[in-house]
Amino acid sequence: MSRATKRKIRNDIVFGILLFLFGTLILLDNVNIIEAGSVWGYWPLIMIVIGVNKILSSGSQKETTEGIWLLFLGLWFFVSIQHFFGLGFWDTWPMLLIGWGVSEIWKALPQRSENTLAKENHNAN
């Protein structure tokens, strides 16, 4: 099985588990079995998990960048919603500009393929 196939299977499993858990939570809240009101503030954790999964299974610089963005946005939403360190959306929105700037710099850097990295590692040994 190729690396890309394994990555796709893992991504599908993680996404499926997240959908299952989120759907179960909503259903149990709708039929008054649990009170999920306080849980809604934790939805950014879904973005964080997807971002980390995307980073760990990335096969390209583009996928890594997408994973970092999901992780960054998830953390930003989580900190802002939970008011960690007394911070809210108004206090932290400039972080989006900083992240965007870093992303533009990252995209401008030359991309190195796995073949290039393998050759560099082989030449270093």
C-alpha cells in the first residue's frame, strides 16, 4: 500500500470519528440525555485535531501549510472563546495578520521534494 493511500485512509478514519462523535453529541443534546451547552466552546478542538493529523500525514509543503493553518486557527478560536489569559477575539485578531504573513513567507520559500531531500541525506552520509 502506498504512502498516499495510507494517508488517505488515516485522514478518512480521523474525519469519520470526529463526525461520529460530533453527531452523537448533538443527538444526545437534542433528546435531552446530556446538556452539551458548555461543550460547544470546545468545537475548535476539532480543527486542532484535523490540523495536527494533516501535518503528520502531509506529503507536500501545501498540505503541511494547510495543517498549520487549521492548527493555528483552531488554537486562536479556542483561546478567544475560552478567554485564556483574559484574551478575546478583539485582543487576538492581529494574530491572524501575523499568521497570514508567515504563511505568505512560507509559500514563497522554494519547495523541496522528497527525492531532493533523500539525495541530500544520501550525500551527507
